[in-house]
Amino acid sequence: MKTKFFHISAFALLTLSVTSCITAKYETPADITDNRLYRDMNVQDTTTIADIPWREYFKDANLQNLIEEGLNNNYDLQIANARIKQAEANLSVAKLGYLPTLNARASVSPSRLNAAQTKGFPTNSTSYELAASASWEADIWGKITSAKKAAMASYLQTDAYKRVVQTALIANIANSYYNLIALDKQLEITQNTIKLLQDNVETMKYLADADIITNAAVEQSKALAYATQVSVPDLEANIKTLENTICLMMGISPSSIARSSIDYQSVPSELKYGVPAQLLSKRPDVMMQEYAYRTSFENTNIAKASLYPSLTLTGSAGYSTVNSLSHFFDASNLFANLVAGLTQPIFNQGKLKNQLKMAQAQQEEALLNFKSAVLNAGSEVSNALYSYQQARSKDKNRTLQIESLQKSVDFTKELLLYSNANYTEVLNAEQNLLSAKLGQVNDKLQQLQAAVNLYRALGGGAE
């Protein structure tokens, strides 16, 4: 018995000592990114705003509270957490692949042999058995190791997916919040303008009574006031809708949103974007695609290893007796066996080879998805940087425009009172001033949202 056990053990160790070149070691593709991902940008500075925690990046206390509540209650984020739990369980199963399977069994088997089997004397007997059996597959070609690595990559992929949801949630809440306070400001400007236009109507009536202008001018001024009032219900409806949208992202019932004014929001004067290579470790969607590629890479290793022999060691031991339990645990009733088996697939209708081809094709697809994600990340960063720069470039000209239009309104009103100025000039000047003020609010909204989009594009908010 000892000799047989020695031979089996030696055979197993000899097989395990064979150096395997079947499975490959994973490495991130070297050509996956370069410094040309950011269009027309200097990429020498490695400082990036993605390293700033979201609580520090977003200074508004009301916005911080909204984001915090969204992270606690958002259903998409809870779904992502549930997926992580599933992946954790799958990973635990894969880790156990190194261990042998162990089973215990107890049996009672009554039997009756007929007269023909016992030379004319029927016999009844009962067999009793208590035993344990174990089976272990040696990881010769790295198949079990690759399965564990694939499970780990799949787990990390679900974790990256959670961070994708988190960064998107933070950015969407921030963008919606800025849009909401921008609508508040536009509503305030519109309502203030309506008051001024209503005062103008009274002035026009006075001038018409004094025969300085005609009644047509009075009606035109009324029409402009009415046209401006028409925009108020739309603004109010948009505000309510946006509040409901924010509540949905926060996982709560529709309600009003506590907020400040857009006047108190500061726009960064400079945004650091680092180097493109940092996207591989910062962007959760890029990381998710790399983990998907790594999973398919390890699945290819598994498919390769399946073409080669598998070594399995099985053994069992226990006690067995017939008809009597009085001396069940005596040494004479003890039995044991150990078997080493080497299984080589020979003919299976090409199933294993086709599985390998499928795994290789899936690996190729995953690599292309990975490269596409990197390229898309670079494009998003470039777009966000460009939008931010263009929005900032409007500040000076927009301010000068509003100053000039305000003077134009004041001058045309004076001319209307003391000379032969046309009343339509006053109306046009007031319309242009309102549009410019609303445009200035949009300019600041663009700057704030561009800063949010760049923060998200660089992978900020994942932690």
C-alpha cells in the first residue's frame, strides 16, 4: 500500500514539475494610449483635477448635500453594489478550485440472495458503511489559476462599473443643480424685466396722452411686456421638472430642492488635466473595459489548457461490515484506496478547439472595446477642455455687450422724451438687453458644466 501511494505521489509531483508554456501572463497592451489623445494640449504636467475628492471640488454646501444623499439612495448605485456581491461570491468559488472536494457518506444496504445464487439456501444480509472520499485536480497547465484570475478580473470589473455609475451620478447631479440655479437666475431677470416693461407701458401712455408718440407705440410696448411674460410659465415648468429629475437621481420622492444662487458659484480659472496615460487608472469606464479584456484573456488561457491532459487524484477511506455493528470500528473493517487519473481529450467533435477559437475572438473584441474606450475618453477630455475655454473667452465681450446695451436703452429713452427718436428703437434696445443678460447666465452655466464634464472625463469623483 505504501509503495503504491509513493508511486502515485511521485507521478503527481513529476507531472506538476513540468514547466508549462500553455497559458500566457497578462500585461496591459503597451500601445493602448499616447500623448496625442488630448487635442492641441500640452501634456507634460501630471497634475490632474481628478485627484481632488468631490467634496473639495464642489464647494457649494447645498450641492454637497444633494450628492451625498444621491450616493446613499440612488437605485442604480444600489444595483451596482448588488452586482459586486455577486462577483465576490463567484470569486470565492474560483479560489476554492485549488482545494480538493471532500464528501462523507453513510449507508445501510439490506439484500437478499435467492437460492440459485447461494446453492439452494436463500440468504439475507445487511451491509453497513461509513466513509469519506476526496478528489483533487492538479493545476498542471494553469487552468485553475486562470479561472481564479478571470474571476478576479470580473470582480474588479463590477467594482469599476460601480465607480462608473458613481462618477456619472455625481456629474449629473452637479450639472442639473447648476442648470437649476441658472433657470432661477433667468426667471429673476425675466421678472425684473417685466416690471421695467410694465413701467415703460405707463410711460408710453403718458407720452401718447401728450401727443409725443402715437397709440401704436403704446400697443407695441404692451406686446413686448406680454411676450416676455409668456416665457415665465415655461421657466417655472422647467424648474419644477428639473427639481423632480434631481430627486429621482437622489432616490427620493419629488420635492423642492434647497439651493443657492448662481451668483455665488465660482468658476475655476485653470483646470489641470494631467497626461493621457492617467486615464487608464482614473477613468472607471476605461478600467472596466480593461478588466473585461483581462477576463477574456484568462478565458482564452482556460480554453487552451482544456486541450491538454488533466490529472486528478481521488481517494476514499472508511469502515465497512456486514450484518453486525458490534465491532464496526475494528481495524479489520477499515478500507482505503487512492487513484491517480490522467485524462486526455481525444475526440469530442472539435468542441474544445472551437471553444478556443471563440475565446480568442471574444478576447479580440474585448481588446477593441478597450481601445475604443481609451479613445473615447481622450475625445471627452478634449471636448470638455475646449468647451471650458470657449465659455471663459466670452466673459469680457459679454460684459461689454451688456454695458453697451444698457447705455443704449438709457439713451433711446431720453431721446424718445426730448427728441424725435423712434419708439421701436427703445423696444429693440430693451429686447437686446434682456437677451444679453440671459446669455450671460448661459455663459456661466456653460463654464460650470464644462468644469463638471472635465472632472468626470478625467475620472474624478470615483472615490
